[in-house]
Amino acid sequence: MCRRRRRRNGVTVSLPVVPAPASIEPSAGSFPLVPATAIDGDPDAAVALRRVIEARTGLMLDAGPEAARRVILGVEARADRGAPESYRLVVDAETVTVTGADAAGLFYGVQTLGQLIARDGDGWMIPAVTAQDAPRFAYRGVMLDVARHFHPVPTVKGYIDRAASLKFNVLHLHLSDDQGWRIELHSRPRLTEVASATAVGADPGGFYTKADYREIVEYAASRHMIVVPELDMPGHTHAVGLAYPELAEEPVLSDSIRQVAHEYGGGLPTAGTAYEGMAVGFSSLKIHDEATYDFVADVFGELAGMTPGPYLHLGGDEALGTAPEDFALFVARATAIISDLGKIPIAWHEAGAADGIADSTVGQYWGYVAPTDGADDRARAFVAHGGQVILSPADAIYLDMKYPLDPSTPAGRQLGLTWANGPTSVERAYAWEPSDVVAGIDEDDVLGVEAPLWTETIRTPDDIDTMAFPRIAAAAEAAWSPATGTSDLRTWESFRARVASLGPLWTRLGIGFHRSDEIPWVTE
Ligand code: ACM
């Protein structure tokens, strides 16, 4: 077993790398990070490295011809270049070498390097290490709900930067819900003309123009992330009914919807009126009307043409106002439409109940770490149809759950919800193992891990930072790092020490993380 800790001033500290690398080995000495350091090699990776060095240290490297030391950034040229997205990092007193199996791997090696930068007296250094690293899962996602509250392009770009620094490679955008439709589609212009202006709590809405969406997709690609757009159906579609009333059923008002209206306000949903509350499960598209499938073909067809990534997400959750057999029919037809567009459908796990679901549809599990109510059966059904599963256990990595009560925060200012087994501590966000959630499926059946951030109570970039950080780092580790218990880094004690050491970097990057008292934060 290799040593993964170094001793500094007689104190053993973890190298502050999150998510934990597959292997990282300290050695003696360090690389002094001085202005006269040359960065050679791949220009995109050099830009990414200069960005993190400048943010962390304020240094603008300007080596000139007589460079004292070198950082060499490259993509492996040999045919046998290693697993996709993997990298090798070697730091000694003279040279730093980052070699990616591909451009993404090189980018991830640069992120690791950025996390390793440390103070050295009045200057800066990078400890000598050798790291060999590759992701456990191919799909490592974050989801941002831009429907309950709209979040403009600069906020989304900021979230992309934050997620990419933790080696996430998917941004899932929840683009439509009862409260608003957020993406301009020329085939159905009334969606944004009529149904985008509102949000939860009578806050202003908004939407992405096609140019905005392209900007997000391109920015994500520059950070080695794909965008997975979600148009949620057949439920969560009250806003569709504002724009195209002929497609929508009347709201189905259950006791639980009346209870949410009573507790959180926002009134009861009424056909033809914008909905600004937080209840779920009352809306449905008309299942037995061909106009619905013309709509599905139009919106996903146009979105497919705008989305270079392989996935389109059709939602499928909480269709509580839709009869089960109607839901199954809708899922079969909508997933077939998406497959016929040459894209891979993704749906929330409820859609696993549909026998006729298109082969290879990916299921997104949002039940608990210990499944209840057959949620795991639904997830296994995707595998039976040749698909895979994304794990988003709500009581671990739903980033919109409240933190445990912090006596220093007035109750009225505590963001988030509690329905997923109550508040979620950082330790609970960390202490789960992807292979243990849905019994009976293999490691290969898990496409990956995704941390959703629903935004009923989340309105600003600061709110996003507070709820996401530090718990997003736990999700990153579940998605990237070796399985729990297979290395001495994959423990809560190691994780909290490594996250603690990232406090200064996150501060310099302007990330307003929650200073959870579970983490022994390092300050400078
Ligand atoms: C969900 O949380 N309704 C997917």
C-alpha cells in the first residue's frame, strides 16, 4: 500500500486532492512556483493552468527565455495512451509534467495540480508527487434546475467552472417545469413568449435564447463537459398548458397539493394561470391526443439539433396526475421519438415502470441510499431493457436539502428543503457507495453519478454556492474515485481533511461555500 500522506512540520496531512485520485504518491521535496516558470505544451491546458495559478496565488507567470523551471503539459502520443480522461502527474524540484490520455485527462491533471499549490513561506510551491488517475464512472453530472428559479448564463458558466474543477463532465439542465419554460424553440414559440416569465414565489422568470444555449454548450465543452437538456414530461407541464392549452389536462388537486399550498403558499394550480408555488404532481400532458406527440417530436427534434451531446432527458418523474397505463404509453412513445432522433433518452426512475420503454434508455435513480417503494425495481428495469443507471440518491446528493440546523443561522435564512429524510450533513453526502444502492446490478450497469440542485428556495449564485459546496465534492468523489474502502483516501476522515485544505482555493476562486462545522477548515 503506498503512502498517500506527507509529513510537514512533523504533522501528517493529506494531499488536498478532491476527488481522491486512483493513486497519488508523495516524494521528497517540492517544485517552487515562481514567476520565472515556463508553461510548455498544450495551449488550452496552459490557459486552464494559468487561470488556477493566478486565482490561487496572484502570480502571472512570465518566464522569458531564461525560465528557471518548467511545467510541461501534453497529451500522450503513444497508441496505448490509457483510459479515457486519465492522466499522469509527476512533480519534482525541477519539472512538473502532466500527461493526459486525451485533452480531458490533461485538463483533469491540471485541476489536480491547481489543488496541490501550497504556501511556502512568502512564496508558493507544489509538493513533489506522482499521481496516476482515471475516473471510475464515465458520467459524472451536476444538475441545475433553472425552471423553479431561472439562473442566467453567467451563473451557469460559474457553475460549469466549479463543477469542472471537481472533474464533473456533465451539466444536466432542468429546462422546464410547472413554473416556467426556459428554452427558446422556434418550432413552439409560445413556450417562451407566454410561459417563461414567472418562477416560484412570484420571482421573475427568464429563458435562454438559442444563442444563449449555444454559448452554454460551448463553454461547457471548453471545460470538457457535455450538456444534457431535460424537458420534463408528461407531468411537471403546467407551463406548457399556458402556451398550448390544447395539450394539457386540468390540474389534479390531491390532498398533498393542498397541504403544500397551505404550508408554502403559492395558491392552488389553475389552468391558464402561471403557477408560482412548490407543489408537484398535478399536471399532465394529454396522453391520448396525437397533438401531444407532435409536440414531443417538435421540441425534442429541435433540441437534438442544438445539443451535441448524446443524451436528451425527458423527465418522467412524479406524474401523479397521470394514470399508470397512460404514463407507460407516454414513456414508450416519447423514448421512441428520442431514440429515432439518434439520441439516448434519459428518464427519472419512475419511467422504468413502462414495459415499452425504448431499449438503452438510461434511468436516473433519485430514491434513497436504502431504496423504498420499489424505486430500485424501477431502476433495475432500465438495465433489463439494455440501459444503464445514473445514481442520484436524494438523501445523499440532492444538494438542495437543508444542512443540519446551524444555530448561528437564523431559521428564516436557512435555504433548502427537508423531504429527503430530513437535513443532509456533509458526512451523509459522503458516506454511501454507488455499488450498494441498487442491488442486483453490476458496476458496468452504472453509467455514473449525478448531484441535482433543485431551486425552489435557491435564487442567487450565492445560494447555489452555499448549498453545493462542500457537498458537491462528496458527489464528485462518488463519481470519480475508487470505491469506498478500497483506498485509505476513500474514508470520511480523509475526505474531510482534504476538503478542509481546499478552503483557501475555493475562497480565492470566489466560491461562497458553507462553512460546515463538520469540516476542520484551513484558513490562510
Ligand atoms: C425528482 O426529484 N422529482 C426527480
